[in-house]
Amino acid sequence: MQTGNVIAFPATPKNRLAVALCRLQMAQAEQRAALGQLRASLGQLRTETARLERSTLDWDGEVRSLGQAAAAAREAAAALQRTADRL
């Protein structure tokens, strides 16, 4: 069985308040650091989302262009078939 460290309980109300305030300040500092990391992560997410949006728009343009080329090729093939049918 593992034993833990025993933390002495402050003897006076003034000491208890001082310890509580110190712990509160430490917790606030940790939260500020975590919030800073969250903001940095959100900034990276915003950047990557914008990059993904640009990439998706580029891809959409390529797909539309290929669709138009396929439609033109299909029409050309149909025209050739009509010509061949007349011969």
C-alpha cells in the first residue's frame, strides 16, 4: 500500500486564509496558462480551417472543370456517333 505525504493543516484562521489565497492564486495562474494554450490552439484551428476551405474551393473548381470537359467529350462522342450513323 502506498503512503501519501501528510500536509500540515494551518493552525490559525489567518494562516488558513493565507494558504487558501496562495492556492487560489496558483489555480488562477494554471487557468491563465491553460486559457493561453486554448487560444493558441484556436488560432491554429482557424488557420487550418481557412487552408482547408481554400483547398476545398480549389478542388471544387477542378471537379467542375473536369465535369465540363467530360460533358464536352460526351457531346463530341455523340456527334461522332450521329455522323457515323449517317454514313
